[in-house]
Amino acid sequence: MPTDLRSQPFKILLTLGESTTWGMCATTEERRWGNLLARLIAEFQGRPLTLLNKGISANSISPRSPGYEASAKPSALERLERDVLAHKPDLFVCSYGLNDMRCRMHPEEFREDLRTVVRTVRGHCDPVTVLTTVYHMTGWDRYAPFDQGSPEAMRVFNLVIKQVAEEEGAILADIHAAEGCADWMIHPDGVHANDLGHRIIAHRVFEALAQRCSCLGLTSEHA
């Protein structure tokens, strides 16, 4: 039996990440994966919750990411206090790696920064924490300086994310596996998820949560 990480309904879902977390290329706000995930959680725990979407387009994980100067600021590490700790979420979804991989950040530096994010947040308010893998994409040669990634670099970053999740006791939501490298889940810009992609992301995160949080079975108990 898996360890049950949450038996009481969630109150605050906070998503921290890059452009796809913010909702880039979803046709409406309600089709962003964070909004879809919040609705799924509310339905199955039988109570509403607050969604705080802290995604920023072109964001990086820290100032030592090679794409930092060209990125939207502040980075994840620089805004943890304001955007995460101040809100004390009980469910924290962290989605980084795509932009840092695409500007050739060293995987071990990314590992250290991701671990710092997880440990800082959990040390402050100890939410159920979910890490997502890097999304599938096709536009490898677009949007300099974020045009230096590769499928191999993506595999390395996803391995790092999986290892950090295991080491830190976080839930892993394998977004890349859920997308199955299906190009039709990607917007024509080659980087962001389209509406179908956002739907698949939301369901994979929900699936990962449902396997570890009994609160998502509350409505079933009373059916």
C-alpha cells in the first residue's frame, strides 16, 4: 500500500513554474492545466480550494541558469518568499526544467536549485509536493537563447527531476510520459502545450496525487 500523504481536503493549490504553468497557448483560462487540476481536486474531495497560479513565462529556476539574463525575472529561487512561502499552500506543484534545459544549464546545478526549492518550501509549510517532468516539445531551434536543448538533454533533466522527487519524498508527475511524444499535443509554436496537452498534464498530475492522497476519494466514500 502506498503511503497516504493527505487525508483532509486541500485548501490552497499553488503552482510554480514557467509559461505552460501560467497557461500559455491554452485557448481560455479555464483550459489551463492548473485550472483543470483545481476542478478535478474540488470534485473528488467534495470541497472547493483556492488556486494560486504562480507561473511566469520565460522564467528560470535561479540566477545561475545561463538564460537568466534573457529570462523573465525574478527566478524561482528569488521569488520563493513572495510567491510561495507567504501563501502557505498545502499542495505545491513545482514545474521547472524546460527553459533551463533549453539554455544548457548544467544538470547538477539544476538539481541543486530544484532541491533547494523543495526543501525551502517544505521546511516552511510542509505541503504535499509534486514535481513534474519537462514537457514534450518540438521547436528545438527557436527562441534564442532558449534554443540549445535536445531530446537527450531533456532525458537527462527528467532523470534529475525523478531523482530529486524520490530523494525528497515528493510526488512525481511524469508529464513527458503522459504526452507520449505526441506532437499534436503541442502548439504550433513548438514549445507550449495546446488545449489537449493542458488536459493531459492536468490529468497526469491528478493521477499522481490520487495515488498518494486519500482525500481525493472522499466523494466516493459517500456515493
